[in-house]
Amino acid sequence: MGKTLVAYFSASGTTRRRAEEFQKLLDADLYEIKPAKPYTTAELDWTNPKSRSSVEMKDPASRPELAESAPDLSAYDAVYIGFPIWWYTAPHIINSFLESGDFSGKKIALFSTSGGTGIQGAADDLKKQYPNLTFAAAKSVNRGVEELL
């Protein structure tokens, strides 16, 4: 059995905490998906239509630049990708991540955190955008990673 990677994007730290819990539970490698330019609090203000996050999410072609490319995925059988739900879907930096590495043949499981929106819309969007990838489970983990089991 190959190794497992838990990759995550976290703007406020909530998804990071869940990813770290999950990484320990699975004895997996951990990778933070980081933007080349970190988001400020003002840029994350979803109530401001001119904030960076609002502008990015209004543009389906937006691909925020990553601080670094995906790690070498050749050693991994499974990649768990965690993110907060933004505007009912995955932040576009997740697309940047998926497009930065070779995920073919990998089992991809998604997990999310949110103040109230479930993950299904994000999972459906990503499956449509990347039909050649193998997506497995998609779970919200607002209360803890035991929700993934």
C-alpha cells in the first residue's frame, strides 16, 4: 500500500487544525497549499465585493498563484484535499493545486470546513472540472475528523 498525503488550504486556521488531526490519524504526510501572496483579513472579507477573495471567486478562470508546486505525487496512492467552503464551492486555489501536479491514478478524497455550507456542491464542481481524476469520498469536518471515518 502506498503512502497518503493530506494537503490543505486554510485561510483562518480552522481547516489546518482538521488537516493536522487527519494527518495524525492516518499517519500521512502533510502539505499546506499556500498562495504566493498570503491573504490579509481584508482580502478575505466575503461581504466586500471588491475584496481579493470575492473578485477571485467571481471569476471561474481565476487560479491564484501557489507559493510552490504540488509535492512529487508519485509515492502516493491517496491524496486527501481539505479546504474551507467559499461561495458554496472550493476556493480557486484548489484548482491551482490540482493543476500543478499529476493526480492521475490517485484516489482523491475531499474534506471541508464551513460555517454552514456542505461540501457536495464543491465536490460536484471539482468532479465536473476534472473528469479524468478519481474522486472518492467528500465530507464536511466541522466538528472533527471522526466525521471522515
